[in-house]
Amino acid sequence: MPGFTTHYILGMKAYNDLPNNQLKYIIAKYRWLYQLGLQGPDMFFYNIPILRHRDYRNVGSYMHEHHIQDFFVCYLQHLSEVKSRQQREEGLAYFCGYLNHYIGDSICHPYVYGRIGYDAKAPNSQAHGRHAALENDIDAILLWKYKHKKPSQFNQAATICLNGMETQFISRFLAECINEAYYPITYSNNFQVTPSMIHRSILALRFGCRTLADPKGSKRNKIAFVEKLVLKNPVASQKLVTDEISNPREVLNIDHNIWCNPWDRRLASRASLPDLFRQCLHKSSNVYAIINSYLTGELPNTKENMDRLLDELGSYSYHSGLHVAD
């Protein structure tokens, strides 16, 4: 995924670009839920017990690849049934952030994978390290451009400050939606996401942001030293967020060199990261305009009533950016 900070900046830029309408008011009112939504399913990657699963029970990974539109439909249907206006608005603020994450991933992720030379048929640990390093560089560059801060001056954890009521509501509501879309109880499945699992993931996300912060690069050097003793290529050390940037021009592809989508190498592009960032903002603007139009009446509660929104969103993998059927 584009890194934590990139998702935050993209989401805040999309919010700032909104006209002064009802949706902007709702997002401003429940900004912490919106900002949690900006991290999408990535929060599950910080919850270590979930990561032990290598199958569909790895919630974050599974949500990146399957039932993309099913989840959107399910979420809006559940939201339309919420009686409390406050909770409807809370849920909508989170959903807008979540959709922004989806847009950012599905458009920018193929670039990240393509630029590191990822082999979709034979992924390896070396690719994970390069992936994290490139995302950290992108984070640092965009942070300086839009916030005039270095990573060491930006407190990622401070962007996720939900109060107890918000945490309780979104944990329960999100568990219901995820279970209906991804984990219905069947003869072959008895796994479900619980509200406490989501609550722990939110806490783990905040804790992980603090743990991965490494302004002086000292953590990276120590971990890299240990990794060299047991691994051929660094992985964990590349995930630490430092102030160092290798080559900004290369990182952003300012020279418009060709890169290919690793899942379909026929899809070649010369797009730079700024090109893709603008594309994300344009799509987010269209999506938010449609959602704001719903606010004059009832939220859509059937798939047919959501056609405009679903057509704009599409159903794309968060990793490959390719169409997902299931």
C-alpha cells in the first residue's frame, strides 16, 4: 500500500478540495473516524495475532483482494439502517476515508510494485523490503511538499485519536459489515471478526506508528545488522520510517520512465507518482460528490440505488489495480 503518511495526505487533500457542502461538514465533525478510514484495511496488518493466518483469515490481506464491491454495498446497506443520526454520520465519515484509501491503493499500488520490479508469480522477502523502502521515501517527499515537515516531525499516531464512543461504535459496526461481506457463517467457515479484534487493531495501529518511527536511523542500523546475520536481504529494517530519502527524482519517476504492472505486463505506463496522485484526487472528488448528493434524501439501501457510486468506484484489487470479480 502507499504508506501511512501518503494515505493521510491524500485524504486530507481530498477533504480540503471539497466545496463547503454537507459531506465536508460531516467529515470535519468526525475527523478522527475519517482519518482512521484513510488507513483502510491496513490497520489489521498491525494486529500481530491476525498475521499468523496465511489464508482468508488474514483479514487485511483478504480484504485487499476479494469482495471489493460486496463490502461497499454491505456497508451502505447497514448504514442506511442505523437509527441514530450521529452514528450514521460517524459511519459515513469513516466510509469516506475508507473509499479514499481504496482509491489510493488501486491507482498507486501498481506503480509501487512496478517500480521495484516485483515478480507477481514468484514474490520474495527482498521485494517486501524494497516495497517498504519506496513507500517510506514517497511518504517523506509528500510530507515535505504538503506539510513542510520531515517524518521525524510528524506524529502519525496523533492522526488516530478516536474517543471511547467512536471506537466502540466503529468496532461493532465494522465487524458486522466485514462478517456479512467476507465471513458469513457457513458449513465450511466459522471464522468471524469480532468488535474486540477491530478495537485491538486500532490500538495496534497507533502503537505501530510509534514503534516504526526512527528519526535518527539508529533502529534501522541495528535491525539491519542483525538481519544481515540471518537473512540475505533486509526486510524489517526497511519498514522503519526515517528522514533519509535516496533519490527523489527516481522515487517519483519525474523522468517518466516506463514501468509495467507486474500482474499484467502488457499494462505499461510512463506515469509519475504526481500524475497518479492527481488521478486519485480527481476520482475522490467524483466519489464524494455522489455521496454528498445522497445526503439530500435517504442513504441508498439497495445495490440498484448505488449504481452511480459503484460505477465510479469500480471493483479493483488494492494491490494490482486489476478488476476483481468476487
